[in-house]
Amino acid sequence: MLHLRGGTRKERMYDPKFEIRCDASPNGQLHVKSHALSVAISQPISANNEHESWQSVLIICEESPEGLHTTKVIICHPQWDQNLQIACIKSRTPGPQFPQGTFEIDLKTTHL
């Protein structure tokens, strides 16, 4: 979800907070900057003699209305009732309301 703080929407569109670089050689590459990102990584699994692709890792990047940038790393398993967040990274660039920038890494696991 994108929340706008100050400035016009057009001005904010040129100030992305997150960036992803993906190399899927030999099939291609991706380099994108955006205000929010969601990445799902799938891999093949076999269940009941059937093969399917399962989203095993999710990465979600969001900016809060207060300007806090959060990246969550979530792992998934087909036999689990809940997904498991294994990392939460928070950052904030210095500004008038927050003269000190922050960068925090929380590796506490959380069931979602």
C-alpha cells in the first residue's frame, strides 16, 4: 500500500524507496525501483504423486504513513498451518521529524 506524505503524487513517483535486482540467467534480468515490492519465489515440490510449484519464500517491502520502510522475509511450507516470518528489516532516512536515521534487523521468528 502506498501512502503519500507531502509533495504531489507526481513528485513522489520519482522518489522510490525500494529496489530489486534479479538475475534469472539465461532467461533474463529485472531491475526495478518502486514505492513497494512483493516478491514470491516458487520451487517444485511433489505431493501425492503430483508435481506442483510452491511459493516457498515471500519478500514484502512497504513504506508506512510515518515514513518507516519495512522489508519482511517470510517462508512457507505446504504442511504448515501458518507462514513463518524469519526477518523484519526496518529503516528510516533522517528528516525534520527524525533527525537520526534508523536501521534495525529483527531475526525473531513470527508465525503469520
